[in-house]
Amino acid sequence: MIRNERQRAEFIAAVEALRLEGPYFVETRLSRQRGPFWRAVKDVAAGQPWWEIRYFPACERYAWAYLPEGIGPREFAWGHTPQQAFLNALWQQPASSSDKG
């Protein structure tokens, strides 16, 4: 797993820069296809809306993934930077009813 404290601090700084709402926790995980990654998840009670952001340091392309806050099925948005992943998530969200007409 990832044990570099400097990388961890940089990951936390990147998450903080997005100004996502709510407390969160950080952990490392392992993906079969992309290898080890950092993961920040909004810390909420079961059934509450949550968000998630991931960073895959071994990936040269689209190393950041952001799952917008919500409940139920959603898709990760990918980017070269955390900001790009966040903005791509905004583009992927369906238009609200006020935007339809």
C-alpha cells in the first residue's frame, strides 16, 4: 500500500482545496487494474448523502476520480487533476427541471 506521508499530506491538501462539504476520512486501497490509491470519503451515517475522491499515483492519465455527493447509483468523473475531475462531475450531472425549459 501507499506509505508515503508527504504524498498523503499532498492528497489531503488537494481534497481540502475542493472545499467539499462535511468531515471525511482518508484511507489507502488497492485496485486490481490501477494499483494502490488514496481515497477520501465523506464521513456520514449509513443512508446519508456522501461523496468520494480517489487518487491513483501510478496512473499517468486520469489519475483523479470524483464521485459527487448523493445516494444511490452515480458514476465517477475522471480528470488529470482533482479540480478537473470535480468539474467533469458537474458536466455529467443531469440537468435539473428548472434548466429544461
